[in-house]
Amino acid sequence: AQDLNVIEEVIRMMLEIINSCLSNSLHHNPNLVYALLYKRELFEQFRTHPSFQDIMQNLDTVLSFFSQRLEAAGTDLSVERVQE
């Protein structure tokens, strides 16, 4: 049980770091946004976990915003175009 608590704290800390990068310096982190969009499914398991729901709410908001913009732009986008 103690090991699980440590792992939860480390995951929460990593999510907080990602959230901070998105909240405070989003325009300096296009590669991070691209990677998060590309691997978005990795965060599915954290959405329903009570320890991470608050952090995931903001992360989901940012990813949903960019995902909708990409969908509106079409499907033939290069990596460079997506990162603009």
C-alpha cells in the first residue's frame, strides 16, 4: 500500500509539471502539446482516478482545444504544420 501511495504521488507530480508547462508557458512548448496529443490515450486511466481528476481537468481542456482545432484544419497536416 505504501508503494502504491509513492507511485501515485510521483504520477501526480509529473501531471502537475505537465500542467504547469501548459498553463504558464504554452507557446514555448509546441513539442509537448504535439506529444500529448499524439499519446493522448495514455492519460485515459488517470481521468477516472480520484487522485488525478483535478489535474486532468485542465489537461483535458487544453488537449480538447487543440484537438478540435486540428480536426477543423483537416487530416493532411504535417508535424510542422501541427506544431504551428
